[in-house]
Amino acid sequence: MDGFGMVSMSDEGLQQGKEDQSSFYLCGVFYCNPSDKRLLVPKRAGYGVTLNLGHAHCDGALSVIMGVLLLGWFVAGGMQHGVYLKGHPAIFLWLGASLTAALVAVLLQPAGVRVFDRFSLIGYGIVACVLGFFIQRLVNGGYVAMFGGHPLTWRDHLFLGPGAAFCQTSGKMALLALIFRLHRAGGAKTFLMGGLMVGLGFAAAEIVFIGLQQVVGEVAMDGVGLLGVGERGIAGLFHVYSSGLIALALIRRKYGWVAGVAGIHSFTDWLAGVYSTGAWTWSVGLLEGIFALASGVIWLVFVIQTRGVLKKGDSD
């Protein structure tokens, strides 16, 4: 006890305190302590604060933060192209309709999975999209920097398509693994809902990214452009239920499903790349039909496998 009646802590005690606190960090990075009533805690290193992932309101806080950042990013980019936005207000119609189409995809969930009970998990999907596209920029961007001294051909997309699929699947799986760790006690049904919400958040973030690309590129938004809402709906269906299948893979430890998701995604992204090079000689309708079929297969597999999990009450 020191002269002020306070118990002093020895160097050994300080070190023990640090070791005790380190047990609350997932992967040494993410602070998760359900007993800590603080939502925001000081960063482990450096200045600033970070979220306590073990807090009851962390999921909702993360979703609000990511939603505000996503909206702010779009607004900041749009402010630099105000003339374009005034002349093409249909871009907002495209954004709204595309987001609605992605939301409708979630309504195709099987009975027994009340996904909107876990709507607060949508923020993890936005993070998954940002992470996936960041990795994709490194991987595919590196390829283009090394071998892109010529106009890209369908052969280049044999790498770029699977590269995009691998990176985006990795982003989804990383955030789903985190949710699985944080919400293990909730059981299989909670985690399935989380999987669909990650997919919805991913799809929503991708729509905003594409919308901003159109604004920055000042792409004319006419009737043909608005037809892209259907394509976004198909993509939303794929992202929602591919994330659901990844969640099922983690629940049942059947990681071949993740490989299947990445394989289908690789094929569709390769076809999209072929179309972008002008090498696609068939109709756009056929291409969209293939995309719809691929998304439908993912949805059907999810529905069938989910019924089995819900019947067994599997919460592994």
C-alpha cells in the first residue's frame, strides 16, 4: 500500500494483468469480453477506440457504422459529379430498385429461418464485401500490372474470374467464421440467419460500389441501364445464398460446399469477363440466363440442406 492508501501494483502484477486481458482478444486483434459493459474500448495499440465484439449491442453498432460509412462514401464521390447526378437522376432509381431486388432475394429463405430476427448482422456483410474487394484488388490488380500490357482477353479472365471468386468467397468466410465464434451459443438457426445477413450486406455494398463506379465514370443511365436491376437481383440471390451455404459448411464441417460456391462463382465471373472483352458472341439474354441458373442452383442446394439441419436441430 502506498502513502495515499492505494494498493500499488508491481511490475509482475502489471504483466499478469496484460496477460489476463490478452485472453479477450480473438486472433490477438478483436476485443471480445461479454463481461465488459463498455461498447467502445481503447485500442490495444496506438490511439483511438475499437468495438467490444462481446457487447450485446455490438452487432447493431457495427451495422450502423458501416452503413453510415458506405452512404458517406457514395455521397462524397457523388458530390464531385453533381452535374452528372442532376442530369441522370435515374441512378437513384437504379440503386433503390437494385437494393430492393437483393432484399427480395432474402424472402426466398426456407420456412423456419426467420432471417430478419438477426438483421443487425448485416454490417458484417458490408465488412466482408470491403475485405473481399480489397483482396481482389491486390490479387487481380497484381495480375493486370504484371501481364496487362495488352487488351485483356478471355484467356486472362481464366485467372481473373477465379481470382475474384476466391477473394470474395474468402471475405465472406472470414466474417462468417468471426460470427460463428461470437454467436456459437445461438445454435445452427442463428448462424444460418447470420449467413444470409452477411450475403445481404455483401450484395448491398456491391450495389453501392457499382453505383458509384457509374457515377464516377458518368455512365449514361437509360432504359437499358435500368434493365441491370434484374442482373443485380440475380447477383443478390447468389451472394445471399452462397453466404448461407458457407455458413452451413462451417456448421457441418463440409468445406467442399465452399469449394463448390467458389467454383460456380469462378465460372460466372469468367463468363462476365469474356463478355467484357467482346468475345461473347451469343445473346446477353443467354448470359443472364446462365447467371440465373447458377444462382438458382445455389439457392436450391441451400434450401435442401437447411431443411436437414433444422430437422436435426444441428447446432455444432
